[in-house]
Amino acid sequence: MKYVRYIFYGIVFAIILIKAEAISWFRIQEMFYFQSFHMYGVLFSAIGIALIGVQLIKVRNKSLADSKKIPLGKKELRLKANIMGGILFGLGWAVTGACPGPIYALIGLNYLPAILVLAGALTGTYVYLSVKNKLPQ
């Protein structure tokens, strides 16, 4: 019962992705071919909402969901790692037409090829966990 609210948040997030057409392969391809602003609008809206949420967390020094304290230390910028991760993420997104966010929504809509995308995302996560200690800092 402790995690019911997170399942609820996930369902609401999936509905928003579906209604915003953010799970549409065609919308994603339009974005990568610079044929439509639709997905850029969705992404910039998400960035704006996240910016507001992060600022609220910083001001309160607590989670918005359950009032637990959040440590707010400085994080080291790892530019090369972020660039490489972004390139790999973008390549996977371009090849599959799906980022990790809507994978479960696609599966929930009975779009079974999304199971392959989920398998790829889980495999990539496992590979990263296997090699992360060997990567240069």
C-alpha cells in the first residue's frame, strides 16, 4: 500500500503522455526531422515544470511527495560522461522511436514491439552498471 501513490502518479503520467501524443512514433520522427514543433513544445513544457518543481524542493529542502528531507549537495559536472550518455540515449531514441518515459504506456496500449524497447533499456542499464566503475572519472 505504501507505493500506491507512485502507481497513481505513473498512471497519470502515462495518460498525459498519451494525450500529448508524446508516445507517437510519427511525432518523434517529425521532431528528429525538424518537421514539427509539437514534441519540442512538449519537451520545453516538461523542462519548465521540472524547473519549478526543483526550485520548490530546494526552497522547502523536502520532497514534494512525502516531505522527506533531501540532501542538496553540490554535484560534480562530468561533461564527457554526460555528452556520451546523451549521444547513446539519443541514438536509442532515434532508432526505436521511444524514450524510456512512454515504454510502459506503449505496452499498456498493447503496442507489443515496445517490449523490445523495454528489453533494450534494461539491457543498457545492466551494461552500464557492469562497466560504470571501469569508466574514467
